[in-house]
Amino acid sequence: MTTLFLKVLFIIAMYTISVTLFHRIASKRLGVKKRTFFSSDTVNEEHERGDKILRYLTLVILAGGFILYVVNDFDSEYWFFQPYFIVAFFFIVRNLWKALVEVKAFSDNRESIYTLMETGINLLLFAALFTSGFWLF
């Protein structure tokens, strides 16, 4: 139990350090305002409406995926109904939506590039976490 707690604490610390360094370096290089962790700042009303729709769609698909997964006796044939896949897919879609709205809203593309870079670094870190066996017992 203690080993699991230390591993989780180490993973959280490494993620926090990596994302903090990324935000500092990327915001200085691109000349944009540094964002906070897991910020959900909206650009305009169009972004807010689209983001809200994507959140509700995520919840509906998560619930539907869970029901289908349970009905099929936890068969691994339906890997795309796994919660981590659904959340990762909608994480990408939400950030792509934000980058698209930023391209439309601002004449300078640095904000959208920063959003895409932020998405990429988060995906890279989470992929490294879930593809390695480190977090398992």
C-alpha cells in the first residue's frame, strides 16, 4: 500500500514538474500568457457553447459505453468503450476545438499553437504513463 502511494505521488510530482517547465518555456518562446493547470478558460461564447456540448457528449458516451461494456460481460473486444479511451478522445477533440476557435478569434496564431503544443505534451506524458508498467504493482 505504501509503495503504491509513493508511486502515485512520484507520478504526480513528475507530471507537475514537466508541465510547469513546459508552460514556462513555451510561453516565453511564443510570447503568450502562461496558463494555469487544467484551465478551462473560454475564448468567446461560441467556444463556451461548443465546449459545453462536448462535455455533455462525453458524459453520455461514457455512460453508454459503461452500459454496453457491462452488458457484454466486460468483453475486451470493445476496447473503444473503455473510459480512458473515451476521455482521451474527447480531451483531444476539446483542445482541437479550442485551437480552432482561437485561430478564428485572434489574428495571431500563437495562442492556438500554444494550445496544440499543450495538448501534445499532455498526450505524450499520459501515453508514457499508461504504456509503461511503472504504475502497476
